[in-house]
Amino acid sequence: MNRVIGVVVIGLSLLCATVHAAQERSIHVSNSVRVGYDDNVHHDGVGDSSTYITDILQISAKAVFSARTDLLVYYQPQITYRENATDNKNVMYHLFYAKLNHAISERVFLGVSDRFNFQGDDERIQSAIDDLAYWENNIQASLSFTLSSLSQLTVAGGYELRRWSDSTYAARQDYDEYFASANYQRELRPNTTYGYLGVNFADLEYDSSTRGGYEVITGYGGLGHNFTPNVNGSVNLGYSSSSIDGAYGSETTAPYFSGSLQYNPSARTTINGSLTHSLSTSENTVYNIQESTAANLGLRHEFTGRITGVAAVGYTLSQYEADSAVVGSAQMDNDEDYFRFSTRLSYQINRIHFVDVGYEYSTRDSDIYTDWDRNRYDIGWRFKL
């Protein structure tokens, strides 16, 4: 924990000095304090309830060094106090993100980003383990080439690692992942229709010599289209093939799909929807890879100049094949369903201060772990500078 705080402090200090030296800069700060009730604070089948207090600080900055170079920085620390939690009443979270954009020439653009995330032990799973805190870091770099007035090619690569605090859990869950991608985009109709061709590659290795990992490659093609000034969407279709280590099987394949749609029926209302199907990293220690289908729908509406409401609903189906089970685990097919609904109503008191109320419902139906339901209610105050 002390090492994580030290890294965050050093990183923020260096970036603050860099932002201060920029030709142009803007900084935005907001803070939210929420008081609420959680009827399943441990995310389990027992359903222990607790009141809680959460404080979320958000700091964002943009520094413009020249007409060709700019830097974006975002930092969000969060602390939650849970009165009736079994062990860890205070849970800390840190999210740090930075991205540097640079125009190497009129046709070549460089982007470098880093995302650091720390999550304290909130006792959601494996309660017999002492400390389920973890940290992860993701660094990426991309080069975009403007081939013509109608086409663009982007190549990218990156590295991600995750480390858990508990040595027993870390032996099965710590991993390193390398990934790369290439995407070609061409305008088919001026300002209306775009075509895509792309390939993604990922190589994930768990630190445990017995668990192994996987390699997956996905090829896809797609279209993006502006149907009207108020409606736009995109769709990608492809296929994924993976090679698995440390599991009963050696390979698996699956179709790949992603689609999104945005509709603005009025200046005050926005509706977003998305649907994806892909191979991804398993969220448990039993399997190395999972086939996931996720559907999401979001709504934002300004009732008046001071009152704004948002709502979101999401469903994820994770499917696990017997051949992707880690050697030593039960070799069988399993499914896991996760559903979440949330809504929040905000009232703007003045230019700086806001009050809001929120509700969230989530449920999990799992063949692997315990089923549970959860309701959270809160009322909050926030300010924006």
C-alpha cells in the first residue's frame, strides 16, 4: 500500500511540474460525497447490509505545449467507509490516467498513454484470503498515418500487468499481457460512411507455471455510418482464434462482434447502446479464457436547466468451455450471468454546487460461485471547479 501511494505521489508531482511548464493549461476539480445504504456489502449470498460514506475526488488537466503537442491527465482517488463490513471498513481506490499526443508531421501522429489502477480489499470474493487488494498498469503507444484525404492506418501496441497483495491468490492471478493491433479506415461516402479492416493480437501469461495463459488473434471488418445528424452507429464483424496453455484443451475459436448506436432525439436527450461478443481474460481462477456477450443501454436527459437524470442498464453473459478449464479444476462447461441497473438524478444549486440521489441494482447468477443480489441507495453533494 505504501509503495502504491509513493508511486502515485511521485507521478502526480512530475506531471504537475510538466503541466505548469506548458504554454496553455486548464485544470478542473470536482469532489463528490455520498451517504448511502448497501444491502449486500460483501457481494455474497449472505447479504450483510451496511450504511456507507464515499468521497470521490476528480482532477483533470490539459496542457498544450505547442501546436503539435498536448498532454491529458486524470486522477481519481476514492475512499469508502462501510460501517458494518466484516474486516475492512475503509476501502481505497486510485485511478490515474495520462495521454500524450504529438504530431510528428502533417501525416503522422503519435499517442502514448498510461493507466494505473489500485483497488483495496473490499471483500467481494474469496473471503478466506486475508488481502484481496491489487494494482494494475496499462501502457500503450500508437502511430496513425494519414494515407490520403480518405484513408488512415493506425498501428498500436502495449503492455499490461496485474499484481495482487495476497501471495496465495497472486500465485494464480498475477499476469503479464502484451498486445498489438492494426486498423485501416477509409471514408466511403463523404462525412457519412466509413469502412474498417483490422486485426488484434494479445499474449497473456500468468505468473503461475501451472496455470499458463493464452494467445488470441482477432480479424474483423466493419462500417460506421451517420444516418442523420442525430443518429450514428457502427458495427464490426470478425472471428477470434486462441491458443491456450495450462488448460485441458489447446485452442478455442469464437465469432467476434461489436456494435454501437447513438441517438439524440433532442438537444436535451442522448441515448447510447452497445452490443459485443468476444474472447477475453477469465474473471476467475478456474478458467484461462472466457467467451463474453455484453449488452448496454444508457440514457441522459435534461429535464430543466438545473435538473438532469441518467440511467443505465447492462447485461453480461460469460461462457466457459470445459477445454479452457485450468488443469486440476473440474473439466465442465459453465455460465455466469451479471445484470446491473443504475439511475441518478442531479439538481444544480448554482454554478459550482450540486445535490443528487442514486440507486443501483445488481445481480449475479453463476455456475461457479455464489449467486447474489444487491441494492444500493445514496444521496450526495458535489462541487465542480
